[in-house]
Amino acid sequence: MAEPAAPRCCLGWDFSTQQVKVVAVDADLNVSYEDSVHFDRDLPEFGTQGGVHVHQDGLTVTSPVLMWVQALDIILEKMKASGFDFSRVLALSGAGQQHGSVYWRAGAGRVLMSLSPDLWVHEQLQACFSVSDCPVWMDCSTAAQCRQLEAAVGGAQALSCLTGSRAYERFTGNQIAKIYQQNPEAYSHTERISLVSSFAASLFLGSYCPVDYSDGSGMNLLQIQDKVWSQACLDACAPHLEEKLGSPVPSCSVVGAISSYYVRRYGFPPGCKVMAFTGDNPASLAGMRLEEGDIAVSLGTSDTLFLWLREPTPALEGHIFCSPVDPQHYMALLCFKNGSLMREKIRDESASCSWSEFSKALRSTQMGNGGNLGFYFDVKEITPEMIGRHRFNAENREVSAFPRDVEIRALIEGQFMAKRIHAEGLGYQVMPKTKILATGGASHNRDILQVLADVFGAPVYVIDTANSACVGSAYRAFHGLAAETGVPFSEVVKLAPSPRLAATPSPGASQVYAALLPRYAQLEQRILSQPRRLLE
Ligand SMILES: Nc1ncnc2c1ncn2[C@@H]1O[C@H](COP(=O)(O)OP(=O)(O)O)[C@@H](O)[C@H]1O
Ligand SMILES: O=C(CO)[C@@H](O)[C@H](O)COP(=O)(O)O
């Protein structure tokens, strides 16, 4: 009897801070394959820590662009070696860490179009980048460019109304302005500037892929309501920028068929469609099938919190992005830089480098931590703009240290109280029907999720894989296949596995945190009002 045909699938990619990841999702919307290449571990020759290089000024943070390309080569070879059947891939899409930028040297487009299947992609693109170390989202070296941009458009709120955010140091327009000002030669030799997401899509397309509206919203350049580049912002950042960026496209666009390179080298079908790639947080929104009223908390390298929005409400804190799945709607996002890497530091200092010891400490301490509260920002935080470690006892007196278990609970409770306080600052209210959807590496840790449920007073759900950006990308690829028929994204994914309940609030949690949240907010204000703290 003939073998039954292998089920068709879509691939979802994620070029995130610490790794490149991929999932295959079959037509029944179940994940059938998962793989990753970890930059520090699998590509040690690039010498990154956490996927990045922090420069001597402590502000500039970059990643080598060829490391990303080589990671793609390696992961595809791993898939091939494992027997993955590429001929069943109908379409693919992907995500990238947001805000990072890639600078393609003049002539690179031609090289991309004529890749030889006998060689690795990274071998062929060696000379294709005018900037070898790409600024990434952790960079905070563009304060001067941010002030220039805000001044050019009439202030911070005016910029936010236009682009969804006041000027942020990691946002791509400000990063491009810095490259233009400090390295005009590299800028003038650049024929195309991509986001990490559109760069990754370009590798698959074999030609430059446009920036999508959703990830494009993280640049301080896109008018989020009109979905066009803001001429005033472009002019304030660098000359000839519009031609280097190309026109932005709806996130649901099919941008073309896969390059013949992948057809000939790996056996992808020639008609395999490439759907526009987007930011990792927007892709996670798709992967978790977030609905209005839900709140998503991503615990990856960064921690982020995001919501589905019907109407944009740009403010001086937080970001509004175009929705990655519905052209009429938006998403709100808060980003916290001291996420997993800060948790790893405290784990190493106070839990013998072990997540299970870390969890034990969370289980052995009480909700509310005996009134002890902590702020842990080893790198300058985005929300709020603060740096340093600050610990307070139950009498609000600053103390220099906590016992190890108290330190661990103070870190996790503090991280989640900050998220709730700043989400409420954007107008979000926890309702009786609120669901929290958690994702990212730390969502593997049930004890961390328990604290999340307790602080928010809401149940926490997870999907089968913590790689929601990959899953969302594969779902978006399925949506791309149906796009011509106008089927909404929600219809395409309605039969996907439902999120699973991972934690419910403990009895008494709401009373404990009703008392602690205002204290945490007041202490945060106290720290912020001491100017020396900002400079530490
Ligand atoms: N059991 C665990 N408990 C807490 N954090 C964890 C656990 N397992 C992994 N992590 C964290 O997950 C992080 C990676 O998350 P991930 O979402 O894959 O990151 P990114 O997508 O930004 O590369 C690691 O830095 C690690 O600290
Ligand atoms: O800057 C932001 C969002 O605004 C970050 O969330 C980046 O998108 C990095 O994502 P991870 O690699 O931490 O998932």
C-alpha cells in the first residue's frame, strides 16, 4: 500500500534576541516540529552574551548581522538532517526582535537574487552589509537623536499621536539617525534598510521584503493611522530615507514566493508563499489568539505586556502598534528591559544558578513577602526610566540587602507589580473575566506564573509552546494562504488548540496586593524623584 501523503504545513520563524527558532504547524493547527539555534551556545565565534554585544559606553548594544544569517543556515541544515520534509511547506512567515535595523550595502540586492544553492547563504552575503553590527532593541545610546526628532514634530505627545510612541532610544528612526550622523559613509553606501523581521523575510524571498505596518510602528517613523511614512519624521532622521526603507505593507500581505535557493538546496516547493514578517510581540499576539479584554505577558529576554485595542490612544508611556492580524485595529505594548536576564542574575546570585532552587524560594515565601519590596534594574529600564537595585522593608526604609529567598520573591513580585501598575496607567483594568496569556522562556516556570496570577488577581493561561511568536507566524502564514478570499485571521485559527490554565490566584491574593500595589507605586515615584538615581 502507498504511504499516506505527509501532511501539509506552514513554517513560523522567530529571529529573537538570543536565538533563531522555528516551528512547523500542520493543517490541523498542531505544532509538529520545533527547533532553535542559540547564538551564544551554537555560534560562540561571534562572542555574544545573550545574543548581543554591549559596547564600552554601556549604552550601545549591537548584534552581528552575519550571526543571524549563519544561524538560519544552521537551523535549515539541522532540519534537513532530522529528515524534515520541506516539500510539504505551503507557506511561511516569521517574526524578529523589534526595532533592530539591518543596513544592506549597494549591490546586495543583486547578490540576494542570485544565491547559489551550492553554498551557504552566510558565505554569499559576507560583503553585503554596510554596517556589520546592527543596533538592537537593547540599545539606549540615541538620547540626542530622540530629542531632535521630538523637537522636529512639535514635541513628545505630537510624535506619539503621529507614530504611536514618543521618541524611544531603541526605536529604529533614532537608530538610523545616529548611524547617519556618526557614520555618514556607511549610510551613503546603504541601498536598503530593513528591520530584523523584514531582513529575515528578505533572506527567504531572495529580494528585499517590505516592512509591515505592525513592526513598522516601532520605528517612530510610521503614521499609525494613515499607514504611511511620516515625511516630517523621515526628514528629521536622515536624507533619502524613504527610498532606503521602501513602502510599508499590510502585515497580512503575501510578499512573494520562496527564493529558488531554498527550492534547490532543501526541496521547498517552488510555489511556497512568503507572508510579510512582523515583530516578535505582534506575532505572539497572533500566536496566543489574543482577544479583546485579554492581557498578554511575554517573559522572553525582554518582558512585555500587550493588549488588543480597537482605537489607538497614544500617550507618553507605552506604545501603540498597528495590529498584525486586523488592518482596522491596534495593539498597546509596554516593554521592560530587565526581564529574563535580570531573573538569571538573581538566580545565579541567590539560587545557586538553578531554576528549581529559584522556584523553591518562591514556594517557601509568603505572598506579599512580609512587606519587603524590591526594584531590580541592572540596565536602564524602559518602563519606568530607572536604573539600580532598590530594596525597601515593610516600614518603607531602604535596606542594602535581603535574605536570599526574600530577594527572589521581591524580584518577581516587583516585576509583576510594575507591569500591573503601568498597564493600569494606560487605562487597562483587571475585570472578573480577564485572562492573562503568558509566553516566553520564563513561562515554563509554574512558580513564576503563580506570582503573576496572584499579583494580577486573574487566571494565567499558556499555549502548548512558549514560542508563541513562531506559532503566531505559522498561523499568519495559513492566513496568507486564505488571504485572497478575505477570511479573517480569527476564522483561520478558530480550531487551534485552546490555551491551558496554568495558575489561578491564591485565596487572599487580592487583599495582599491591594495593599502592596499603591506602596510599590509610591516607592517607584520616590526613587524617580531622586535625580541621582537616574544617573547611577
Ligand atoms: N524554568 C525557567 N524559569 C525561568 N526562566 C526561564 C526558565 N527557562 C528559561 N527561562 C528564561 O527564558 C529566557 C529565554 O526566553 P525566550 O522567550 O526564548 O527568549 P527570546 O525569544 O528573547 O530569545 C532565558 O533567558 C531564560 O532566562
Ligand atoms: O523592544 C521590544 C519591544 O518593544 C522587545 O520586546 C524586543 O522585541 C525583543 O524581544 P524578545 O527577544 O525579548 O522577545
